Amino acid sequence: MQYAAWVPRRSVIQVTGNVVGIPFLPMLQIAAGRAWTHHSSSVPRRAPDWKKSESKKRPFSAAKASSSCVKHVHHNTYVASKLVQYERRSKRAIPRIPEEFIPNYSVSYMNPEDLSEYDSTSEPGRAPPIFPVGTKDETDPTWYDLDVSSYSEIVSRDDPMRVVGRIPPSSTRKALLNNLIYLAQRRPSPGLPALIDYHGLHRRVHSTRSYNLLIDLSIRHKSFGMVPSLLRAMSTENIDHNHITKKLVLRWLIHTERRSEAWRLLEETASLSAPLRVDYWLEFFHSSDSTPLSNSEFLRLMEISPVKFTETTTARVMSVVIRAILRLGKHPYAVQLATTYLSGMPRKVEAVIARQNLKLVHLVVCYGSRKKGISKFFESRQILQSLLALHPALRPTPVTLLILLSHLERCKRAGSFASQMVEEFKDRWGCEIENAEVRQRVASLALKDVRLRGMPRKILQNIKESASSGSQRDGFEFIGCRYVPHFWTVSGVEERRGWRRLDGLYRRRTRKRGATGKGDLRVSNVSGSRDCC
């Protein structure tokens, strides 16, 4: 190990048995020269091209420093010969080293067992270690007494210097699972590799549920190579698989385009247990982009279906089946199946079941029409009205309006149709069906019209007031997802940014068309007129 302070060598100051005293300034210059040569030799580089570097500025040379040193110790020929090697006529030459001989500098970790007494001895010139107040080095715990689980700082792999957060220690299986769920859903997330490393630090509290969570996250992130390693770790630790693990294995095989192996595993599972589980059956309705679900496979699934499509069937099962039918292009059958299911609902249902059935209605309205343009909008609107009339518990929400407004993106007179539809829904279902996001969508559709003279004054007033005000109205509606321990709330920053963007778009449109102000705007009826295109 090198000393922090410089110690002169004996061969430098001893000549023919007589010790020659070197002044401090030449001694400092000699030390700087040695440090420079040591640095240049430890980090080798390629020698520069002499022809390309002739016009460049001459680098620092030690000729002046060495000449001043020789004046003081001119009688010391050994010191002079040592200093001559630092002199360069034009350029400091660096030896060429082949690429295969350049050392590979990487991060290495210290093993406490490899330390010796020499590593802990004090060195001249180095400051003593600073310990916390009230502690001494002899009272520090040994390496084996440290509990890794007590250190719960999770560091992001993208930026190792940034600590993502502190969490309670994972002393039990439930605590480890809760910590993994919390870390997976927080923003910014430490990432899947960091979660797997954190899970590996607590081998004593591993469980089937924690492994299932990591496998599910690996499939969601499309890190399919992590699934076999997690399954091998479960078998090594003698952790049993449950039905959720088998369902995730089927999902992994289907997403990796190995449907034949998934069918074989399903047949083995069905032969061992008495009935076929619905979860296993539903996994085969999902498919990857390269291998979509075929008609023959759909018929095969319907033949072995463990579900009897009655009023007791859950909305989740119906949603998966109807989505598969829509992907096959059988839109009339999907609408007919949804109509049959919703008409068989009991008259009194809970609010949770009503919301689930409304999601089924949204699915059919969004993908239930094969037409394009304004015809798709009118057909989807007709399907929505027919489905909402099947049960009194089905009430539209702002999401319903947003789905219908999405069909007007490439239509003419989109602003007038959007305003008319929103007003009709407000008259029938109440004003709470319109939120800030619906108002923004209607305003954006109105600004897409060819002419702005027919824009309703109410839309223009919403753009002006919302862009200038700094208060939040009622915000957007967000739907919770799985494994979320808490609901996220969004401030009004994005809402105000959207209104300001629409206000800027309106100003640019009016400036290009030569509009001077409010006098150029004509108020149009909500139902639309000839001026509203």
C-alpha cells in the first residue's frame, strides 16, 4: 500500500557515500514528476498521431522545472540524469499498448475474510478514522453480527446514488410481501432486478405468495427469462406451488408462444384434479401478438368450458370471453352475448357488481362496431343506449362519454356532435356525468373543425376561464389497478396544462385566419347549424 506522504528514496540523495541536501522546491518538483509518471503508466492510452498533433498546443513539459533543479544540485549527476528523462522536446510520448493488454477496470467488492493485520495498521500521512460519538472501534459489532434485513434502503439501479425510500424491516412473510407490493407500485420504482435482489436478502421469510408476485411482475414487464430462475429457486428452497403459481406458468407459456406445452400442462392438471379450474381456462383466451387466438382453438375452449353462462357468471369471465370474440371479428355475437347476460341480471345488485357490468358495457361500446367515421359513432351510441336500458343500475360515467368521443377523432363537425351528445347526457343523467377531462375533449374536437366561427360560446368560455384560472375543478377519474395498496391522486397541473395548450391552439388558429377577437365569433346552437362544420 502506498503512503499518503512522500518519502524520498535513499538512492536519490546518496551519491558516492556523501549525503547531498536537496532544497524543498526541487524536492517537490521531483515528487510531482514521479506522481505524474505513476499516473500515466497506470492508465495507459494510445499514443497520439504526430502529424495530426503538430498544430496543437504544446503540452506541459518538465524542462523548466528540471533545469531549475539542476542549478541547485549541479554537482549531483545522478539527480540530473533522473530529471533528464522527464524532459520532452515537442510532445510527451506515451507507449502504445495493444487493446488486449489494457487492464479492465471494474468494481470489485471487499471480502472481510481477506483482510489482514497489515490492512488495518496506521499509515504515515493518513488521518485516523472518525467514529460516531459514543462508540469505539473495539465496541463495533463483528461482520457476522450485522443483520442485513435491518438495512432497508432500496437503491435504484439507474442512479445508485439516489435512495428510493426506507421501508420497515421484512421480519415476517407478510411484511416481506407488503414491502414488495409497496416498492413495485411506488414511483419511481426501483425496478424488477432490485426487487428480486431485495427478495433474495430475506431467504428465511420467502413464501409462495412472494414468489408469485415476482413471477407476475416478470411476465408483466416481459422479462420472461426471469421466470425459470424463480421457479428453480422455489424448488431449491422446497416451497410448494399453489394454483396461482400454475396459472402464472400457463400464462408464461402462452406469452412465450408455447401453447402446445400449455395445453399439455392443462390436460395433466385436469386429470389430477376433479373439475377444471376457471382461472386455468381463462388464461388460454389471452394470446400474444404473433400467435393470436384461432377459431378452432376458441371452439375447443368452449367445448371444455367449466362455466355455464347464466346470471351467476361473474362479469370478469364474461369480459374475457367477449374480448376474445371481438378479437376474432365476431362483433354481432359479442353484442348478443352481452345483451343476454345483462338482461338476466337480478333487479337489485350491489354497487360493485354494477360497476363491473358497466365495464362490460364499455368494452362492447368501444370495440362492438366495425364501421368507420361518423357511422361508427352513431352505431356505438345506439349500442350503448340499448345496453343501458337493460338494467336500471347501469348508469353512464365520464368514462362512457370519453369512449364515445373517441369515435369522433376523424370526423367532420366533431365539435358540434360532441357538444350535442354531452348536453343530451347531462339532461338525462345529471351534470355529474361531465368532468374536466370531458370538457377538454369536447374543446379539442371543436378546435379541430375547419372553421372556428361556429364554435359554441360555452366551449370558448371554458377554454378562456380554465386556461387563466389556477384552481383545480373536479379533476380526472382514475381506475385502480391490481396490487395497489393506495389510491393515487393527481393534482390540477395536468388539467391546467391541457387547457393552456388548447388556448394556445385557439389563438394560433384565429391568428392564421385573420380573426381579430370576439366580434368574429358567432354563437351557434348546441344542436349545430350550417356554420358549424
